[in-house]
Amino acid sequence: MESDKESLPPVILCHNVKQLYYIRNGEMVKILDDNSYPPVVDHVGWRLWQVNELWKAQLDSIMTGKGHLWFAEARGNIVRHLGPRGLPQTLLAARMGLSKQAVQQLLDELVADGIVERKLSPGDNRSNLVVFTAKGLKAMHDANEAKRLIEARCKKLLGAEKFKAFMRALEAMTAALSK
């Protein structure tokens, strides 16, 4: 009898420009002769995504090391949308591209952990404003410290001039793609 693990479809574990892998019976297997998958092209989006994933993994590691375990979870994505004055809950859902119900659930968890709180919006008593608590603000200070540390590592790896050129290129790309 096949185990549940064996009956599951392959899961892409690693996919880079040259090769694809999947998990079979708990082992990573290279796909050699599967021509049904379109060729993977090397492109700037893929490279940016790879760097972003590595950067985010470092940030999550530092933040969880500082005791902010929630930061590496799905609910941690909420905090990047909140500014110093907070944000109406309905606008938060729209910015995140999630349903109101999904955001409600994530917020409930952050509220329970004391990271954010809901307040009545000053101009509209029908609307909730999501704001950081003191504990949430401490986490944001820790996140800024972690980001500076990661940036310093990147500067050291690339060298000051290459890093400066990289930052200029990112600014130019952002401006060009924003048009």
C-alpha cells in the first residue's frame, strides 16, 4: 500500500535557471526529462525575488532571535503596512490584497500578543484604526536595527562602491517601473 507521502504530487523544492527538483519519498529528486514544464528564463524579477527571500530570511532570523517570533509568520506581514499613525483596518486589507476576514484573523492574533491594537478612527467612529502598541513599537525599533545590520553585511560583501551602485540601480529601476 502506498503511503500518503508517496501519493502526493511532486512539490517544487528548488527551481533555478538550470534545474528543477521535487520531493519523492522524502528525498530531493532532480527532474531530468520532464519536457512538459516550459523552459525557465533568467530574468530580473527572479533575481530580485531570490535576493528578497534571502534578505527576508536573515531579517526573520534576527527578529525571532530577539523574541519576536510572530515577525516570521504570516501575521508579521501586517506591520510593514502600518505607519506611525496607524491605518484603517479596511485600507489595510486593500493594501495587502487580502480579504477583510483574513486580515481580521491576522490582526486578532497580533492584538492577542499585544503588538497592535484597534482604536476608533478619530474622524469616523464606524472604522477601526490599527496602531502599534509599545511592544509593537519596540519590535519596529528592533527591525530597524536588524535591517541596518543586514545592510552593513551586504556592503561588506559587495564593497562600498558596488553597494552604492546597486542601490542607485534599484532606485532607477523603481522609478522606471513606477511610470
